[in-house]
Amino acid sequence: MTTVAAYAAPAPKAPLERTTIERRPVGDHDVLIDIKFAGICHSDIHQARDGWSEGIFPMVPGHEIAGVVTEVGPEVTKFSVGDRVGVGCMVDSCRECDNCKAGLEQYCTGTGTVWTYNAVGKDGEPTYGGYSEQIVVDEGFVVRIPDGLGLDVAAPLLCAGITTYSPLKHWGVGPGKKVAVVGFGGLGHVGVKLAHAMGAEVTVLSQSLRKKDDGLRLGADHYYATSDPETFEKLAGTFDVILNTVSAPLDFAAYMSLLRLDGAMVNVGLPEEPVQVTLQSIFGNRRNLTTSNIGGIPETQEMLDFCAEHGVGAEIELIGASEINDAYERVTASDVRYRFVIDTATI
């Protein structure tokens, strides 16, 4: 076992504090990664504050991990010391069910997906995430970060990138398609960049026009305020895909009215409270109301390669570890443009 420094929430809703954790020895198929940067995802806050369900504490959040390989197990074939790599939301699965064999490990129906933190690994020990100096991960759940991407702007892509890329690809976003991105924050700004790079006509639907200039600069063709009732009248029946990135209940009937025939509203934000949907709001135009949960390892690698090819990285604010608690408050207040990333050299 190796002792490393980390930032952890000692109890639900408690401020994160510096501590030490134990990392397992490097096994036959493991890689040891020196973490260079770790993104702060809104889901870190939900879990550290027991917003979704009862968590495992002490909790070391972080599933947007970018770093460098410093040691490999004797059976490792995919990576070498010095490789630039990333780890996202999961670190293991059964690998034997149909979904795992199809490269959809996030939907494992066997022993279940093992999440990067706030979960229990196959060894029976809690998993600890990226707010730490190092991590040991099976090579099957590590991805390569192309040289064209800086590690700092690549880190958020391990969650925000794949969370938006996977549904955009699944629903056929490309030239000739009209896409709306609801919310222009940590997820939304990456979704806009990706949809634009895929060749779609992109519209941002945000509460206000406060970030309009940024939205247009980062790839949006149009930007509307949802606080204006005329927005929903003007855009009725417009979109092939609506990507909802906000973690709050919405008036789904209003948003579903914006879809074309066979259009889909895909929800990747997960509110803490239950939401209600009336079937009447879906019936017209054979609309689809659906969800998406990150992406599998092959698709995550595909996403990173796509981002490198098209120059897509997250817009970040780089912070020191001592600023994590302040960053949490700013995220909940929507006061970040657009993703906090921790320089883990400061842990």
C-alpha cells in the first residue's frame, strides 16, 4: 500500500480537508498514475453533500483525472511509463455481461459498474477519486490523452466531454441537424463545442443572455433566454435534439414542444428532487424523452481523439487545492466559466 495526500469530505456536507489515503499496490494489469489535474464536477458536490443518496465517507471526490503513468504492472500492454492518460467516472465493471462486452461498461448488468469514488471495489474497499496525488487503476479503464490536448483542459472531458459526446453521437448529431443545449455551464459549454465540431446548427437555451457572447464565441449559432416566453413560441418544432445539461427540474412540456418529428430531448443533468412529466407533452410529433449516462471506455477514447482533432477542450479556471471549498460554493451559484480544475501539485 502507498500513502498519498488527498482532499476528502469527512462527513456529509462537511468542508473538504487535506488528509491521507492508501492506494493499493500496482497489480499485474494496473497502472500507477501521477495525477496532474482533477476537474470539479457538479456531481462531486451532489455526492459529497449526500444529495443523490447516502454516500461513503470519508469521500475523496474527483472523476475528471488527467496525469502521467509512472509505473505499470507486468501484464500491462496498453500503456508505458510516461504516457499521458486519463481516468473518468468508472474504474471497473464485471467485463462479462453483454453491455460490458459491447464497450458499454457504464451500463454493466453483472456485478455492476465500479465508480471512481463513492463506491466499493471488487476488493471490498472504498474507491477514492482524483482529488489526490496518485491513483492506481486497471489498464482497461484508463484512456490515452492525445498530445494535442493540454492535460488541464482535457481533465473535464473525462466526464463533461463524454457525458455530452455520447448522446450527441447516439442521436445522430451532424450536418443538417439542429441541436439545442439547455444550460451553458460546465456541461453545456462542452456540449456546444462538440455539437458545433460535429457540424450541427447549435442553439443555446439559457435562463438569461448573460453568457451570450461566450456562447457564440464557443460555437453556438443562436442564443435564447428561456425566461422570455416568446422563446418557446418562436422555436416551437425546431430541434432534432435537445441536450439538457441542467441539474434542476424543468417545465418538460415547454421544452418538448420545441422538438421536430422524432426529435429527442436527452437529459444528462440529474436533479436531486423528483421531476414530473405529463404524457400529453410527449405525444405530439412522436417525441422522445430520454437520458444518457457517460459513455463506455472505447467511446471515451474516441471522444478524446475527436477533441484533439477539432481543438476542443474545456474552458477552465485553474485553482489550488485550498480553494476547493470556495469552488464548490461558486459552482452551486453558477459562478464559474466554465469548469474548475485543481492543480494537484498543490495538494
